[in-house]
Amino acid sequence: MKLTPSFFSLAGNRRKGRIVRAGRARIYYEVYGRGKPLLLLHGGLSCIDGLRHQIPFFARRFKVYLPERPGHGHTADISGPYTYEAMASQTAAFMDALRIKKALLMGYSDGANLLFRLALRRPDLVDRFISVGGNIHHSGCEPSFQRELKKQKVSGVDPRYEAYSPDDPAHFYEVFEKCRRLWLTQPKWNMGMLKKIKASVLIVAGDRDMIRHEHSVRMFRALKNAQLAIVPGASHAALKEKPGLLNKIMLEFFTGRAVL
């Protein structure tokens, strides 16, 4: 199996994708590697391509599942607003449909946020999980991000959306607005929710992340079984900015063994 960054960035490249019904959605997903199941969950307005630096690394050690949520990548959108509760339910339905009884999970940004809800609602599915750039309240984002998001205008369709999505390219504007509303108003959970999560959790943020450090630290302290990693020289895009360092940190968390 040869996977390179260019494999995931070339629009039109032949993909090893499959479709499964999960709740109201028909979820597109890809699978690589073998061994213990590991789900990698992409961020908002992104897709599997955004995890291209993690896929070949983890596929050498685990059976890596890569679902794309409605309105993202190769998965058609569904009606209604985006919520993290719905995303968690879709992820649970995806795992149930594929008969994945329990897995390791890593989520980035939106993919991270939904994991807190999944771990609370379906603890049977979650072995341990990593939140990269996640938050449990929208106030955890830097105020400058919120201000810029409110006035941001979309000048064109994202090339990956146009290349991959089964929906009309013009639907990208609706997807963007649903993501904008989500990020401005959600999540809105409290720290008490985290105290009910039993799974081991690794909280990851860049030292220049748009998630406020105070918020990440409060999340870390509220969880019963947590570790915290602030990645030096990284923004919210730590997965692609510091993949060598971060992949080793995540692998050590998943396996409980030091990675040299």
C-alpha cells in the first residue's frame, strides 16, 4: 500500500471509496490498513484530504476508517442545520452499520467536537479518543475568529467540493452558511459534561490555535482521564503543520508506548 500526500490532493484520482447508510445519510468512507479499528474524523468544510499526513502513518498500525460527513467530500448533504449532536449520532450509526463495536478515535476541529458527545452518549463505542483543535463552547474560540467569521464572504466554490461532491457546486454556499451558523452558535456545553466522560482523552491544540489556551486547559482539567499537548509552532492546522511530531504524540497515546 503506497499512500502519499499527492494521492489525496489530486482531484479525480481513483479513490477506494465505499458507501454505507447511516441514519438519514449515505456516508462515503475509505478504509486503509489492518488491525485494531481507528476512526479519523475530518474538520468542517474539509474532507478526507485534510488528514493526508495521518492516513499512511496510522494505516501501518491500525485499520483506519475515514468517513466523510454530509455536505463534505464525497457525501451528499442532507436537509437541516448542522449540529454536533447530529454528527455524533451519524458517527454512531456509521460504526453500528459497519459493526465496529469499539474503536480508537481522533477528530479534528468539528470532528473533535462531536467526539465529546459520542463518548457521552455511546461510551460502548469509544475506547480512547484524541481531540485536535476541539472546543465544547463557541466562546472557547478567539474573539477575532468570531468577528472575521461573521463578515467573511465566499468568493467561489472550494475546488475539492466541486471535484468530489455529488451535489451541485452551487450548494457549497449553503454548506458554508450552515457551517458558519454552527461555529457562531455551537457547541454550547458546560464543563460538567466532561466530568461524565469515562474514556481516556488527549486534548491537542497548537500554541497559535484559534481555540483559546484557557479553554483547552479547562477541558483537560474537567476530564477524569486526560492528557494535554500544546504543539509548538502550530496553529489550528497542527495536523499538517507538525505531522511528524503530532503523529508520534498521538500514536504514543493510542498504544501507551513511547515512540522513538
